[in-house]
Amino acid sequence: MLIPIGIVMLSGAVGGIVNALVSDNGFIRPSEETAGDVTIIRPGFAGNILLGAVAAFMSWGLYGAFSNAVIWGANTGMGTEDVTVSMASIAGAVLVGIGGARWLTNEVDKKLLKIAAVSAAASKASFDDSQKIARATPAQAFNIAKKMYKE
């Protein structure tokens, strides 16, 4: 029973790695960003991998081969046959892992952009900085706006 769970969670972790590769954050270490009294936790690639694995486990638990398995008590009759891991369950786990990790990445990016907007609005206007922010990733926009606020 532990082998299928491990395969599914590993597949979800692969989905988290794929998300780290395709997002603009890449393989950053988990860190905290601070602007004034607001702290944003950036989970980095480790958070992507962990959330991908957990999301894949949740999907597999809800819809996979063991979704109807009895965890406590006796079960006889239908549903007691051997459970297998199919290619579809592995592919689904990778997909759910990417989606789960992407959700986490988007939530962090949303917070970074919100703080960047607040910091830029409270700073002296700068056309050059506004153009840099328009082309920047959320983390870069946060850092540009933070520097604007300090100046």
C-alpha cells in the first residue's frame, strides 16, 4: 500500500519541480520578503515540491485506486481486490502537482505585486522605475518598488 502512495507523491513532487522550472521564480530557496510591517513568505522550490506531492496525494486519495478503500473496520466482498497504479494515476498526479504548486506560486506573486503597488504609490513618481516594474517579474517589481520607497 505504501508503494503506490510513494509513487503518486513522487509524481506530484515532479509536478512541483516542473512548476519551479516554468515559473519566473525558478529554484529559489525558501525566504521571507519584508516591506515595512508586511512579511511575505516565499516557499521557493522546496514549497513547490512539497505542495505538489501533497496535492497529488489528495487527488489520488479522492479519485485514485484507493478512493473507496476502507481505512478502519472490515471490508468483505466487492472492493477488496488488489490495487494497482496505472499510467493515468501517475500522469494525473504530475498534473495535479503542477496545478497545486502553481496555485501557491500565484498566491505569493499576488502578495508581492500588491505590496509593490502600495510601495510604488507611496513613493516619489519615477517614469523609469514604472517602466522597469511593467516589465519585471513579481519578485523584481517588489524589489524595485521597495528601493523606490526607501529613496
